Amino acid sequence: METWLPGLVILLIVMMAGVPIAMAMAAIGALGLTAILGFGPAMAIVGQTTFDTGMSYTLSVVPLFVLMGNLVTRGGLSDELYAACNAWLGHKPGGLALATAVACGGFSAVCGSSLATAATMGKVALPQMRRFKYDDSLASGVIAAGGTLGILIPPSVILVLYGVTTQQDIARLFIAGVVPGILGILGYMAAVRVVCHFHPEAGPRGPKLPYGERFAALKGVIGILGLFMLVIGGIYLGVFTATEAAGIGAAGAFFIALFRRKLSVKILIDVLAETAATTTMMFMVLIGALIFSNFVNIAGLPSALSDLARSSGLPAPAILATILVVYLVLGMVLESLSMVLLTVPIFAPVMAALGYDLVWFGILVVVVTEISLITPPVGLNVFVLKTVLPDVPIGTIFRGIFPFLAADIVRLVLIAAFPAIVLFLPRAMG
Amino acid sequence: ETTLRVSNWLPPSHPIVRDILEPWGKQVEEATGGNVKVEIMSSPIGKPPAQFDLIKSGAADVGYGVHGYTPGRFKLTPIVEGPFLSDSAEALSVAYWKVHEQMLSKADEHQGVKVLTVFTHGPGAIFTTSKPVKTVADANGLKMRIGGGVVAQIAERLGMVGVQAPSPQVYEILSNGVADGILFPAESVPFFRIDEVLKYGTTVPGGLYNTSFFVVMNEGTWNGLSDKDKAAIDKVSGEAMARLAGQAWDAADAAGTKIMAEKGLEITQADDAMTAELAEKLEGINQGFLDAAKAAGIDGEAALEMLQGEIAAQSK
Amino acid sequence: MSESNNARPAETATGRAGRAFLGGLRIIAGLLILIMMAVTFVDVIGRYVFSSPLPGAFELTEVLLGLVIFAGLPLVTLREEHVTVDLVTSRVPNFIRQWLLKFAHVVTAAVLIVLAWRLGIIARDLSAYGDATVFLRLPLGPVAGIMAALCAFGAAASLVVFFRR
Ligand code: NA
Ligand code: NA
């Protein structure tokens, strides 16, 4: 019953032919389900998946953080943030891209979703980098990659789902994500420096400003910093949940924009409608991905892979390496949430049986999931950026990803080889 | 040879999967002489509230779920969701199955599927993070994470403020103080890792509330089985499976209670004064069931009486 | 020439009605997002300041999200804004690209028709069962029904684009 193999091949062909990704995945998924289960049951799953995905509380963070980003941008805060970043970092090669990597990390600390991080930072940082004549590849690459930190630096929707699936402590998982997340920022900054070393024109230096002007520019960051503090502080002090933080952050951005007199009724409607359109685009992809995931799940792809890992007779590190490679391959074509939901119940017991720490494995899963968000052909962060940057060919964005992908692979190998990188913090907390 | 695919929305380590569905699957395989195999799916094919419909439509052969997730649909299952029923999930589950089979099934609320069994979890209790609940007044105004159905009515009558959150967020809302506590059976506390954030537990004799579960099979799948296989499956389902499920919950509750004790949770049982006060506040909580039974042409009083009698018989 | 002139008034009328419809939908989708934000805000403020959270904020959010996604669908489809891999399509000769685009819209229409149909069946079933949300008892049948209708408009939009191309 290996229908998943032709299913994957046909999916790739249909997507390459220019059929919208959401529709391609939904169509092939539905056909595959019909081939296995028959028409009636397949259609029942398709309908239920569509309805359930729409009616999901946990996923409500996505539109609300997109809205927050849109409002921050319309409120003029992003312009000032980048003016400040430019003041401090702009004179370095690729300075704004460096600042973007840091800002992505900062935003990830208030957002549990990589897609929302990429969407928000795309709205905030891309116009600025374009204004400063940054290469589109570099600019979109650093945001797509930086955005992936959203699910690694706490809070994280994926870590919550992983924790519940594998019965690991979510607080420990969150703490475990901090150091790998900072490593991620440093890796992306290194990638920017390397690109700008070989292609200085990709990230032009700006003028060097005296310190007086630099500190003056910091005033422009107060609004955004306050908003971040509201969201971070609210979550960590327990005033609201990470899901609620999305609504509070959006409301905060709304009041700031209102206070600054940047919102007319027309602008507000534009911002809201734009957010709704982005929401539709993202969720249609999610619905398609979940229908397709149901198909490959029922077609037995996950268990086929797990059998392969188990029956190989290889030593534990080799099985780990194999599983990570499997994740990287799966991650090329699968949507991240469904990939985690599909594979973790299968691979986590294998890892536990081999004596590996499941908190550490959870972080590895998140890092490979991050990578999956930016690898072609299905790289959701790239698609999100594409919605912000409609005039840039998707190939250009994927080209810009490569240096960051290299940084990610280095980080993955480091974390796999030295579990202490992940585990010392949660162990220190006892 | 047939393979029954079981739709599963819980992790493999959950008692429902590990201690109910898996052993049942083995029993089915043995009872049918290997004719019928049972395969538990590793990923969910739909959200928990959709399970009944998914099984009915044949998306999987067998599935389980909570009646209270679709409250408008199952109006008789609240019979086992009220307070003071039993300290033993086994006694309550077996009694529930018998009442279901003899009386409640006449209403045909599970139309379009073969009901393999119905069961309940262990006695529901009150768990809090910062102050113990020793009287009914202590419960007043507490922000509690609760499920829907009868338990929501119970919480409301006790003056609790309901906080809604999906189960993956239970840890978060308790650890950061969005909720003051939770209504859960003992098993669920360590399962959701909230033994680390909870400090106090108050159990109620017979339980403060309970939850009704179903296990059902697609009708087409059932009709496609040979009479011999049907008989074999019936033998290990129904009462036998309700007993299996109840025993699994009792064992899981005992394990949960032990872990909580090790973690230093202060767990007390409601004293006579509090129990009496609870009984007074929760007077007539069965009215919803009685009305629904009447509408379905079932003698609700008799059903409640039979349930009590069977619980007593099982508890001996 | 005269034919197209004759056809014109009718076309403009439908065009105008269509534009008004889409414009209205755009505003409604935006308002739904605004309400989603307000629901969380009022819930949290209510919980801390008045120690009474907004009852059923959780369920409202779910219903609002479900409606937003499908309210945006006709417009996103009409504007051809669905996320697409253009690695190949941006590199082939124009006439092939036109055919590929036609194919893409047929697939989109087919998928959205199926989704609308299945959501319609879910709406029918939920209504028949009287299913409602757990706390607020919001009836789920009509919610699914609106989702189905919006999805059908999305399918119609993809057919409009198909014939426009
Ligand atoms: Na995050
Ligand atoms: Na990918």
C-alpha cells in the first residue's frame, strides 16, 4: 500500500506546474485518501480537516501576530526601529541584515509561531532593507531564516505540542530552546557577514554616526520596546498566556498607532483586510498540508520510515543521524506542524529506547522543523515572505536562503553532537 | 483476515491507548483466532469532537471519544457525569455499560455505529496552585480550568470562574497563574505534568464529577465481519471492555496519586461538613438528564436507580 | 463590436454588484479580525481588573478564526494571491504559462467546490444534531454553513479568473 510514493511525486509535479500549494496538497491528499479508503471516508476526512483547522484556538495566534506586525508597521514604529538599528549597525557590512537577525530573535521571544515571526519581520524589515538597496536575496533570506526562530525561542507552539505528545515538561522544553535560539541568531549573523564579505554590494554600508545621534535614534525604539516588554513581560509574569499575548500585543500596537494619530478609518480597514487576506493564504496552505498529511499518514509513510530505522541494526548515533536526515527530507515537502504531529509519536519512542533525552530530542526536532520552513520546494516561511514581496521570484528568495541553511546545518550538528548545549540550562534549574 | 484501524488522538503512553485499546486489540486478535487484527493509528485523523462522525463515515474502523465534547448530541450520557457516584472507575464503568445496554441504548443516541463500550474515568477532584479548598466557600471565585457539560454546571454552582484552554495549554495557564486550579481525575495531573505547579488537591467521596467515554465501530465494518468474529468481538467488548477500561483508570489514578504524594502535593478528602455542603449546592444537578430521558421516552429515575444498584453490586 | 457593446451594460452591472460584494466581504473579514483582537483584550482585562473573564472568549476566537479564513477566500482567489511555486512557471514560454495557469485555476476551483460541498454536509449534520459550542452554546451548524457559502464564492472566483485568463 505504498501510495505515498506516487503521491509525493505527483504533488511535486503539480506544485511545479504552478498550481497553488494549498490546492495541490488538498487535491493530491484527497485523491490519495480516496485511493486508500474509498470516496466517502476520504471526503469525510477532507471536510473534517478543513472545518477543524479553521476552528482552532491555538492557531489564532497567527492572524493576531500578523495584525500586530501590520499595526506596528502602520504606526511608524518599524521605520524608527530600523533608523535606530541603522544608526548602530548600519556602518557595518550588511548592518541592517545583522540587525534583522537580532530583531527576529527578539520578536521570537514574544511569538510562538515561525510563520507569524517571518510575516511580521517581513513587514517591518523588508521595506527598510529595500530602501537601503539591500540585495533581495540577502534581505528575504535573513528574514525567512530569522523567522524560523519563532518556534525555538520560547514561547513555541511546536514545543508545546511536542511536550504534550511525548509527556515532556513544557517549561523545561522552553528553557532548553533559549541557548540554541541564541546560537541561531549568532549563526545567522555570521552568515550575513560571510555573504557581505564576498558580495559587499548585497548589504551596503551606511554612514557612521556619532554616538550622540545613535542614542538619539534609540528614542524611536521606545514604542516597539514597550510593546515587546508588554508581551514578554505579560507572558513571563503570568498575566496572560502566549495565545492571549497575540491579542494583547495586537491591541497594544493598535493603541500605539491610534495614539500617534496614524490610523484613519480607511487605513485601519486596509490593515485589517490585509491581515485577513494573509490569514486566508496561510490557513489555506495549512488546510492543504493537513489533508495531505492525513493521506501520507494513512498510507503508512511514517511507519515505513520508523520500521526502516528500527530494523537497520545500526548503532544509536547512526540511527539518530538517519532520523535527522529523514526529517530534513520530509521537511522539504511537508508543512512543519503536520510533520511534527506525524513523526514525533513514531520517532520519540525509538529515541527514548536508545537512551536519548527527550527534551534534547525535542529541540533537535524543532531545529530540523525550522530548517524545513526554509527548504524548497515547500518552505512555508519563504511563501509567507513571498506574500510580502510579490514582485520577487520565489527562486531569488530560496537562493538567499542558502548561507542561512548552512548556518542551520552547522547548528544542528553542534546540538546533536553536544547535548549539553541544550541541556545545561534546564538542568541548572533543577 | 481483517485489520481494524483505530483512530487515535492521544499519545501512546496514555492509559486509554496503552491500557485499554492495546490490550483490547490483543484480546480481539486472540478471540477471533487471528482473523481480526487491530492497528492503532499513530496520528489523529481529526479533532477529538469529530471522532464520532469520522468513525460513522468510515474514515477509520474504530474510534473513541468523550460524549461531552458534542454536548447537544448525547443528552443521556450526563447520567454518569454527576457527583458522588463512585470512587471506583471499574464499578462505575461496568454499571454504566449495563444501564446503557438495558435502558439508555433505546434512545439510539449512537445511531449509525456499533457501540463497543462506554466507560468513565476515575472520580474527578479539585486541584489548586496556591490555596487549599477545605470548604465550599474556598472554591468560590477560583479561576478553574474545566471541561464542558455537567462539570461546567457543577463549577458554576460552586461559584468557580471557568477558564477555557486546550489541554496542551493546561501547564501554561496553571504555571503562570491565568488559572488558579483545575478539575481533573488523579491520573491527569502527572500526565499533563502539572504535578509541578499544583500544591493542593481536594477529593470528594464518590467524585465531584466524571466524564463519559465511548468506543465505537463503523457500522459497515461491523456488518462486514463474520457472525463468528462478531460474537468473539462482542465477548471482549461491552461489559468486559468497560471493566478493562475502569481497571485501567483506577490503576492510572493510583499511580497518579502516588506521584502527587512524592511531589509533595497536599491532598485531602472533603470532610463531612464540606460533603454535605456540596450535596446541598449540587442538589438537582441530574435534572438535565431526567428531562432528556423523559423526552426520549426513558424512565430516568429508574435508570439512575439501576446505576446506583449496579455500582453497589460492583463495589461489593 | 456591436455584440460586445450590447453585452456591456449587463457586464458592468454584474461587475458593479461583484465589486460591492467583494468590498463588503473585505470589510467584514477585517472587522472579524478586529473583534478577535478585542475579544482577547476584553477577556484579559476583565480577568484582572474585574476578575470576570469574558465568558467563552476561547470559543468566540475559534468561531471568528474559522469565519475570517473563508471570508478572505473569494478576494484572495480573485486576486490570484494563493501561495504558488513559480520556479518553473516563470521560466516557460508565454503560451505554456497561460495553459498552466488555466490548469491551476481548474484545480483551485475543483478543490474549493469539494471543500464547500463537504463544509455544507458538516453544516447539515451539525444542525441536525444541534451541536453547539460547549460554553456559549453557539450553534455550530450555521457557522459551518457560512464557511461553506464563502468557500463556494471562492470557487466561483477561481472560475471567474479561469475564464478571464
Ligand atoms: Na517563540
Ligand atoms: Na521545506
